[in-house]
Amino acid sequence: MPLVTLRQLLDAAEAGGYAVGAFNANNMEIVQAIVETAEELESPVIIQASQGAIKYAGLDMITAMVHAVAGQAKVPVALHLDHGTDFNTVIACIRRGFTSVMFDGSRYDKEENIARTREIVKIAHAAGVSVEGEIGKIGGVEDDIVVDEREALLTPVEDAIEFYRATGVDALAMAFGTAHGHYKLPPKLAFDRIEAVHRETGAYLVMHGGSGVPDEDVKKAIQLGVRKINVDTELREAFVGALRQALQEKPGEIDPRKLLGPAREAVKAKLREKMTLFGSVGQAR
């Protein structure tokens, strides 16, 4: 089926009380794993490409690969730009067939972030593309974006509400205690802020740094209004871990398919775990 927008997926997730997994893809095997697992579990899914992935593989390659694989799927799939900080990259993704883009203007002050995000929303919505925006700085490392833990303060509820209403974004990322990459200690989520923003605005909230958040915290966040959960680190770990094991077990193997195949299966196992946790299994029936 044709790719769908982020808004379509999150409208359904809100009605059903679940979250949709947004999984970063860095190569063909991970794209295949995401779509195959979504089909197996009858789950809606979001495939994400970061600016780093685009720089590595090329925008045309990523777009063509996702459209080729996801276009044959029977479940709804959205193609989303993750952490787009550059205006030209965001516009290029819209033109190439992405059905959703994230504009990350968190490096700007609130007023400029609102103004820039609002302009992206105007352009994207005219093209039938959804937009995720970010207010506040989410800690950790995401490609070339580094946010010191001291800077990653919790987003004030009033700032999140103002940003959401002023920009018209389809999904809202805000700092509520998660971080990109590995956690040194278990994250402490500000559930009161999640609940307050969702209650006041109905905004579809996004959990960045979903890898490593305790399952019970994930479930509670979904109950309070989180509708999109990003997962990248755990997929990379599964892929590379299985690849290392295959190389150790078959040091003389020169067929990439026999080494990358097990890595793809390891990613699928992690995806099954996450889709089940997020409550999206069976929602594409």
C-alpha cells in the first residue's frame, strides 16, 4: 500500500490508546526487518531516516529503498525525517516523498523556534506531509547533535502548550526526562508534564531516547499521551552484536548475505519486543 502520513498513524494510535514505534534505518537489512516484522505482527510502523543516515547513504537511495520495500506492505508505513535541523534538508525530504518530517529547532530561542517551525508546517501541510516539532533540548547524542545533560532541562508545561498551539505541528517532542543513546542511570520521566500537556492540548507526544527506558515507564507514558516512540540504539546493538557473533563463528565466510542475514533476524527479534510493548500489534488488521 502507499506510504501514509504520521498524522494518520497517530490519529489511530490516539483512538486506540497505543503508541507507534519509530525505528531508525541505516541500511537495507534494517529497512527489511522493520517492514517484515510490522507485516508479521500486523502493526503500523514508522521508518525514520536521520540526517546522518541521509549523508551516509544518500537521500535518493533511502527514499527509493523505503518506497520499494514499504510500498509492497499490507500495513501502514510512514517515512519520517528524524531531527531535521537544516531547512534545505527538510524541504528536500518533502520533495523526495517523505510523508513526515521533524524540524528540530531546539537550538533556537522559543520565539525563533516557533517562527521557523510554523513556516515548515505551512510548507509541509500544503504538500500533504506531517510535521513533528521539538521544544526544549533532549539530552544525549543523535548523529551530529550533542546536548549536554546540564542543558537538557525539562520543558516547562506552558512552553510546550504555547509551542504546540502556535505552530500547528502534528506531533510534539519535548524534554521530559529521556535522552538519546545509552543511559548512565535509569531515566526519571516527568509523567506529570506528559499528562498536563496532553490533557490541555490533545497533542500527540513523542518519546525520543526510547531505547533503555524501563517497560513500565513506557506503558505509563503511553497511557498519559505518548503516541510515537523512537528506537535506534537498541536496533544498532542487536544488528552489530549478531554480526560480530557471525564473524567470530565463521571467520572464513566471505558471503555478506550469510553474515548480514543473522543480523537482520536479531533486529526483527528486538522489533517484535518493542511493537508488543507499545501496544501496536494487531492494530493494522
